[in-house]
Amino acid sequence: MDTAAPATPESSMSPSTSPSQSPAVASTMDAHQLHRLGLSGEAAEAYLTLLAQGSRRVIPPEPVRAELAAAGLLGESGDDGVWLLNDPRQVLRAVARRHRRQAEAVLHLEHQLGSLWDRPTESGTEIVEVLHGRSAVTQVADSSQLAVRHEVRSLDRGPYSPSTAGEMCPIQRQMLPRGIRYRTVYGEDAAAAPDIRRAIGESVDLGEEARVHAAVPMRLRLMDDDLGLIVLNEEERVTGVVVHPSPLLDALIGLFDSIWRRRCPSGWPTTSRIWTTSTVRPGSCCG
């Protein structure tokens, strides 16, 4: 129990009463960051000053008292006008949980609307769509993967972006534990790059089935039998071609299946074992 005498209104807001604490807190914490809790600038400054005193029993200024209490930063008050400070960590964790639920709801809506966007037109004449720019291609690749029910099949080859090389696809990391099957055929350029091999090893550890082909013809991703995405890299420019159900999509599915059947499992490195298997020679077969 805190046996110190309650602070007076004047001392509770006066930095001179705690010269060794208040300036230090003020220098490391920007009051504007507390706007995330919905606090006004005045309330944020007052709260930091109260927190810097080192006492759990405070007398907050009247103009911001209700605002701090509504944010959960102040606990019950006594008849003497003294309030208790709540642990800010608990308050911020509650805010984080609330924002996380809101973000999940927005992502769910994004996936639903994205599925509608990815559908072909009712007339059936829109077989392909062209996407310009890395951001647009990434958005479609992510949203379409999240709508997959059974399997994602991919042909993967360079060039790889320096900003993402060596990183496992975050969506794949999310979908594999859900039972979504991933089958990928990689080109020789992936086998030759240590950072790419490490990312592939992580994918294999989580359940991806990986094989290697001496000459992968394109970067292709097939979401079930519903959607295909061809990614074209030309220096810094990235273009995506979305292929809807059509004879063209059937041909791309057939291309993947024929390459997959002709190649043996790659033996990609995982996080727990050393890379030992080289690229499969053309003409070898799994049977």
C-alpha cells in the first residue's frame, strides 16, 4: 500500500516537484502518441505529468479528469478528490485487441469483395485482366490465395525482388496450417540463390511440396481451378495477368501438371538440415 501523502492539485501538475522524473518521461514519450487512445493534447500532457510523479494516487486537473477516466487510465476516486492511476499496459492491450478485431473484420471484407472482383463478367467475355505495378499484383495474389479451398499450384522463377527475396510468402504461412495444399516447381535460379533456398526450406518445413525444373517457363500461380495469375517482371516493372475460367486457364493447369509429373521431389533444405540435393537433370522422372 502506498503510504505517501496524497499529492495536492498544485504539486500533481508541477514539474518542479519531481525534477528527476518528469523531464525524463517527457523526453522519451511524445504526448501525440497517446492520441491512439483518443486523448486530446491537453489530456495527454496531463497524463504524462501525472505518470511521471511515481505515485498511483493522483489529483488530475478538472478539465481532463473525465477524459482520462473514459480512456480507462484513471480508476475509482475517493471523497478527497484523489484518483488511482490504472496500469497503462492493460489499457493499451485492450486497445490493441480491439484494433486487431477491427483489422480482421476489414480483411474479411477485403477477401469477400476481392472474390467478387476476381469473378469474370456475366457475359463470360472477360477472360483475362491486366494488372500494372507490384502493389496491384500483390493484392490480387494475396486475396485470391485467401479464397482458396483446396490447393495452390505454382511455377516459380526469377528475377526476384531484392526487397522480398529470401522471405516466405506471409499468406502461404497462414494457409498451410489450415490444410491448404501447396505444390511448387522452382527454377534453377532459385536453387542457385542461398537466400531463396532458405525461404523454400521454411515453406517445405511447413508442408509445401517442392520440385525443381531445369527451365521453368514463367511465374504462374493457380488458385484451385478457379483463377490463374501470371507475373511478368521486366527490370523494375511488374505486370500481372489474371486468367479467369476459360480454355486458357485449362491450358495453364495442363502446363503445370505436365511439368510437375516430369520432375522429382527437390530435397529442398529445411531449417533443420543442410542443402544437399542439386537441381534435377532434364529427363529424369518420378514415375
